[in-house]
Amino acid sequence: MNIVRKSFPVGPLQCNCTVIGDTEAGIGYVFDPGGDATRIMATVESLGLRIIGIIHTHAHLDHILAAGEIHKQTGAPIWLHRSDRFLWDTLEQQCGMWGIPYAPVPEPAHWIEHEQDLECGGNCIHTPGHTPGSVSFYFEDSSLLIAGDTLFMGSVGRTDFPGGDAGLLKKSIQQRIYCLDESAAVVPGHGPETSIGQEMRFNSFVRADSRDF
Ligand SMILES: [Zn+2]
Ligand SMILES: [Zn+2]
């Protein structure tokens, strides 16, 4: 395997999109295509990858806006955790709320399972809290976590949107993220990259503290 990865902010809410793949096998994934389909496809082409999945960390519109266009251009299936299905069904209303034009997106064709393996050495981790179907993706060999809106540098995802649960978010981070390799880089849903160890020590919302279990 020869893993390549590019992460960059896209769309009106500057969601971090990640393209990751194995150049030996020539396949890869797009995570959270929140806008700027042209830029995402240019990145896919520059890495020489055939996209085999369009994966969503959760079903908030800012992580989905370009999914329809990427699907049209690659034919790859759309992935989502089933617990966010109810949010996927409100995409048009979410766009209305934020005043963002709605572009129809096809139905998810693949339901993400906890601990499901990806190609490229990745593994899915169900990390509910920000939304019920929030998932993170851990690439052990590449020492990388794609965290969606679960964990940010020095912060955590909001839990005041429909389906949010602050207690569950904390549990997900402590029990399913802070147990991973501390040196792993974290690509959050928005803002700069961090590392698991840095958040365990300095995140003022959720520390690695066994007393909270
Ligand atoms: Zn979100
Ligand atoms: Zn977001």
C-alpha cells in the first residue's frame, strides 16, 4: 500500500474535506464533500485515484453539499451511518435554515457499521453525540483520525442540534478516541489539525480523565 491523503476546507461553512487512497491499488475515498466539487475532483485526479466511496462523518449539510456532484462524476456510492438517516431526510430544510441553495443528493447506498474496515487500512468508529450517527475513521498505519464534528482542536462538537447528546459525545471521545494512538493526527470537521495526545491533555471540554467514566 502507498497511502496518500489531502485535507482542505470546502464550501460555505469551510468543512474539512479529505481525499485518501492507495496509489498502488489506485482506489480511494472522499470524506465530507461539503462544497467545491471542482476542487475535490481536481485533487482526486492529481492523486490518480478511482473513488470507491463518498463517506459522511454525519448528516449536517455543510459536510454534504457537493456529494451529489461527486457522485455524478465518480459513480461511487454514498456512505452514512443509519442513525443519521433522519437528518439526511431534512437536508432541504437544513439548507433553508442556513440560506444555502439546495442541490438534491441521492440516497445513501451504504450504511456504515461500527468497526467496519475500509480499504487503505481504515476502520470506522461510531462516535455518537454531535449527532446520533456521527462516525470517525481511524487509519492506524497512517496514524490519522478523521473526526468529523466530534472533536476539534481545543473544542468539541455542538450538541444543541436535533439528536445531539453532550453526555454521549463525552463518552464517545473518552472511550473510543482517547484510547487510540496518542501520536495520531486528527483532522476535525472544521479548523486546524491537532493530535489525539494534545486533546487528551489540553482539550478543556473533554480530557482523558478516568474519573468521568
Ligand atoms: Zn455537524
Ligand atoms: Zn460541520
